[in-house]
Amino acid sequence: MRKLSITELHRISAEEFKQARKLPLVVVLDNVRSLHNIGSVFRTADAFRIECIYLCGITACPPHPEMHKTALGAEFTVSWQYVENTVQAVDNLRAQGYVVYSVEQVEGSTMLDELTLDPARKYAVVLGNEVKGVQQEVVDHSDGCIEIPQYGTKHSLNVSVTAGIVMWDLFKLLR
């Protein structure tokens, strides 16, 4: 096997990306504090043509050199908007017809490997702060919660890792 060169990957241009059909999925970052985590979410959102990222609360907005280290330019291709209050962002998305899931460990959560989605619907996922997770009030305003099954000793995953797992699984269910 031979590794492919960048030109052999046949990626679309930034302009083609802007015009391309997007996955009907919005990612909401609820008070994510690490610029590297935010950049990583942008980069993964670019890979799966996510519709938009909502940056809420203390979550930083592009452009920022530390964010760019992990986003590698995806902060310029993926649509984003800043909403100060995450609950307001969730309520607005629901009013626009999105089904909103918080990614959080709660009573009655749906395990990600058991999730079913309707490809005709639009979805949003809320990812929380690195220490406190998704705010309880945001969970209360969500349509449900998704949990990633874990079998080790730790209780959580890094938010950018969680974002990658969730976006990939939802991509497979919605494409």
C-alpha cells in the first residue's frame, strides 16, 4: 500500500464546500473553554459537512491563532454563529424544527449505538464544558440526551473526542 498525496485525495475547495449540500446537523458548544477543542470540533465539522456550529457562552469565536492550530482553516469553511445563552440557542433551534439532543449522562439517556434518526428531520447536538458538561437547564430544554457507551474506569471523554464520535455516528444515520 502507498499513502496518497494531498492532491490524490481530491478534496473540494473552500468555495465548493460553502456551496455543497450540508448534513442537516448543527453542533452547539455550551461553554467550551479550550481553543484546541473548539478548533478540533471545527475540523471534524468540516470533514462531515456539518451545517453550522453555534458557539455559546464562554466558547471563543474565530479567528484565533490557538484555535487555528487544530482547525487548520475549517473555522473559515464551516458556518458558525455566536449565541450568548445556550438555552436560547436550543429554544431557537427547536422553534426552527430541529430535534435537539444534549450529549450527556442523564437518567433515561439514549445510548449512541441505539439511536435511530429520521433522515427527513433536522438535528442539533449540544456538547458541554470540559469540566461541568452540558448545563442542566440546557438538558431540560433539549428533546433528549445521547450518551456514548463507555466500558473503562473513566466517566467521560474529551469534548473534541466526543464531538468526533457523535458527528460520525449521526453522519452515518443521516447521509
